Amino acid sequence: MRVLVSLLALIALAVTRPPRVTRPDPAASTISLARAGSETSAARLMSGGRLDARRASLRDFQLIDGVGPRRARELVAARSHDALHGLDDADRLQGFGPALLSRLDRAVAFPEGKGEE
């Protein structure tokens, strides 16, 4: 009888216990951000640094707020056609307005010289 009462008490405790609420860990989102692209690129952007427009990958460009897969592909395509040397060139791309150009200006460095080193 005591075993049955103890068992019922444990079941009642488990049923009435509120669910455990977990909050997202800010460090975990930083880690996933770093894994979304090159770790060095993510770290550079988070510390206020800039990406090199000549070397940034699709994933690197997507780390910039407002740049998704389509815009990242446009940036890489323009670079591969030797048509991405500065913000003026990015301004000619479809869907790149003043707000996005401002973010690109803060996040992307357009080194002097053309092409890869």
C-alpha cells in the first residue's frame, strides 16, 4: 500500500510540475553566426572590422544585415565579372538601396586594385 501511495505521489508531482523554461543563450547565437560563414569573417564583423570584397564568400556576405542569399550571389557575380570595386558598383545592382549601401559601407572594404592578388 505504501508503495502505491508513493508511486501516485511521484506521478502527481511530475504532472503538476510546471514545464522548464529555457532561454536562448546569447553565446550560442554567436557560435551559430560564426558557423554560418567563416569564423574569422564573423569575428571580424562582430568586432567592427570589415570584409574584403575581393575575398568574401557567399556566406561571408550573408553575415551582413540585409544581405540574404540572392544579394550575396549578386555581389559575388559582380565581383567575378570584375565589376565590384566600390559602393558605386554595388549601387548599380538590383535591390541595393541607400540603407543596404550604408550597411555595406560599414561592413565591406573595397581595397584598391582590381582582381585577386
